[in-house]
Amino acid sequence: MFNKMILAGAVIMALAGTAQAADSVDLNVKGTLVNGSCTPSLENGGVVDFGHIPLGNLSKTETNSLGQKKIVLTITCDSEMPVAFDVKDNRSESMVDLTVNSAFYNGSNCTAGSNKFGLGKTAENVNIGAYCVGINVPEATIDGTSGDVIYKNLGNAANDWSKTGDGSVRNFSPDDRYLTIADAGTVIPKAGKNFTFPLIVTAAIQGTDVLAITDNTNLDGSATISLVYI
């Protein structure tokens, strides 16, 4: 289920007199009620399928790359508004902190634990591996026009928007990451009605000696994409 929230900000202003210190302060609560909402959707019912993977073709001792799959995230709004999304891993306890090679659109590897998502466990409770999610930045659009994908890490003290270098998505650990799109050359979230984010999903699993699988085992990755009105 996708979560939707409208956030209201609180602004505190202190008033000081010129002759003496003030003995009161005003608390002003502000926000905007927007006439409209947005809906996220993923093609193929949100399923990324790596198909049948013969164990005999996998390394017993090394990390096994399963390659890349693509899926498009579309956000459709009733009226023009700036909106971002974040992603939370629903299988975080099963994530294996291995390197997922060539995971992002620029060819870079996925090495940070904060960018990895769990793939579930075997029948013997062994963690299977990890996958990483990234935006194919050159193909991201807002109302049919390309722009710069920008992000904000909520754990960042500066809490500013920045242009993404690799399009990587975070898994909510250690903190949340918002992603959206801006006009080229800017880092200001842009309002729009139709947002398109082509996603790249790249997976890797542990060596078969560690997995010790004797029966068919399903990959069981799951994550929730939520909208953030900004």
C-alpha cells in the first residue's frame, strides 16, 4: 500500500521590543491544503522477475550477479504540484551486505548498505542476497520533459536538495531519501502532473555453498514506494 501525506510546517517567530525584553512570543502554524492528489503506479503490477536461475550455473563461493531488470514508476497528479518519493525495504532483515556490480545507470557498483534491499531467506533461514534500485536518470521526465533528478537525505544536517550522481535509492536506513525532478541546472523541486522515473533493479546472491539450497527457493524482495508532497 502506498502512503500519502501532506506535511504542514511550523514557524516560530520571536518578537523583541526596542526598549525592553518581550515577555511573550507568537507561535504561527502554517501549511497549504492542496486541491488534488497524486497516485504512483508501477508497470507489470510492480513485479520484477529474474526468472528461473539454475543453481548449477552459479558460483559456490563467490557472489553471483543476477543482472539488471527495468521497471517504470509513474506518478500522476490531478493538478500541477511538486512531489517526491521514497522507498522502504520490507525485507531489511534479510539483506546481505555484498557488492552488487554495475547497479546504477552510470555503471557504478552498489556498495553502501543504505542502498541495498533484502531478497528474503532460504527454508533454512539463510539470507539469500541483495538488490539495489536506481533511477535511469537520463530518461526521467516531468510532463514529457527531461530534467535533473535531485534528492534530499533527511539525516543530512544541511537538509538541502542536491543533484544525484548515480540515481541511487535508499532503503530507509540509516535515514530516509526523497527523490524528485527539477529543471536542468537547478535543485528546486518542480511542479508537474506526470512524473516518469524508469527504475533499474540489480540483484546479486551469495555463493551456493553458503545458501545450501536443496529445494526450489523463491527470491522474495519487497519494498514500499511512498509519495511525499513538498
